[in-house]
Amino acid sequence: MKNVLALAALLLMTSPCYTHAAAWTYSGESGPDHWVQLSPEFHACGGMNQSPVNLTGFIEADLQPIEFAYQFWGTEILNNGHTVRVNFGEGNSINVDGIWFDLKQFHFHAPSENQVNGKSYLIKAHLVHADSDGNLAVVAVPFTEGKGNETLAQTWSSMPEHAGDKFMLPSPILASGLLPVDRDYYRFDGSLTTPPCSEGVRWLVMKTPVPVSENQIESLVHVLHHPNNRPIQPINARTVLK
């Protein structure tokens, strides 16, 4: 039940019409330092296994390749006031630990949230998946400045510039276009990086960044108006596998 509630909370809070009484932001009195105080529903924001983290002190592990089965395209793009998000219907999934997780949406953070040995990136995509029991798995993809990304160009062609804007995508967008060719990854257990900060999330962070153009980076930063990254959280007793 806890996992189902976490999934429901995730989908609700990223809805364009999400109007929770305890409105949260990325700065000031409703910013990350105060999330846990804004609502009883946000109590997990003060937990011991929060995200994002600085990935360091790696443990060598026999991580099995993630099996990606992205076959169908996104359906709509929206601006919920916190990020730009693309929603997906059925037919896209990943296999991790022998479990299939369905792709629900991907969204963006600028700058990136998780760091690697203290390094952050200008933007990062989070591809959010859920299994049939509501357990969550997030594939995080860092972007670096370089040549333009075709999938991102298609996505930005319908950029929702104002909070509450939602558009149907005019052309097919496959999530696989955001993935690097080399899909080695780091893995750790964490949480959602926004309220309600639910824990028990499998984080799968791609090691290789994907090149995107300067204009593509600037387009996202312009629409967001402000950084939308939660500060780094303590790693505590967790291990980071590579």
C-alpha cells in the first residue's frame, strides 16, 4: 500500500493542476529546508535515505544491464510550475532485478541534482518508472554541452512556457532518444527529490552524459526561471554501486 500511495503522490504532484495546500518551492520559507515542516504528508523529506546525493565511495558490483523496451512515444508535454514534463502511456518499460517497470514520464532539472564525485551538470533528465506494485525506479541521464539532441529538439518544439500549460505532442517522441549509447550506470537507493520525498526509489544514474546544444540548455533554463534542484542530501549508511 505504501508504494501505491507513493506512486499516486508522484503522479498527483506533477499534474499541471496540482494545488496542494502546502505549496512548496525551491527557495525561501517554502523551500527545501522547510519541506518537512509544510505538511504531515511531507514527513519523509526528513528521512535517512533522501535524494539527491553526491555519488562517491563506489562499491564495485556486478550490475546487470538495464533492459530497455521503449517502443511507443510520449503523448503530451506540460509545465507544472516546477519542471517541464513529458507523459507516456502504456508500452514503454525497463527490466531491473527481473521486474518490469513502466515508464510514466520524464522531466528535467537544471542544474542536475545527483552529483558524481562532486560534479554536477547543467541539466539532467529523470525518467520515472513504476512496477505493478507501485515501486519506483528512476533512470537519471546527465546532459553536457555539444551537438544538438534530436529528441530534445522535438520535445522543445512544443515547449510549455508558462505554469499550467499543457500541449499534445505534434510528432512522436521516443524516450530512448535521451539515452546514451553506453548505458553503464551507478545505482543507489533513495527517494523522490520533490515532496512528498517518498523513499524506496531505485536510482539508476547513467555514467555517460548525452550531448545537447547550448540553445537547448538555454531554452529549458529560460522556461524554468530559477534552479529546480534540491540540495544534496546526506548519504548516511547507503552504498553506491558501479
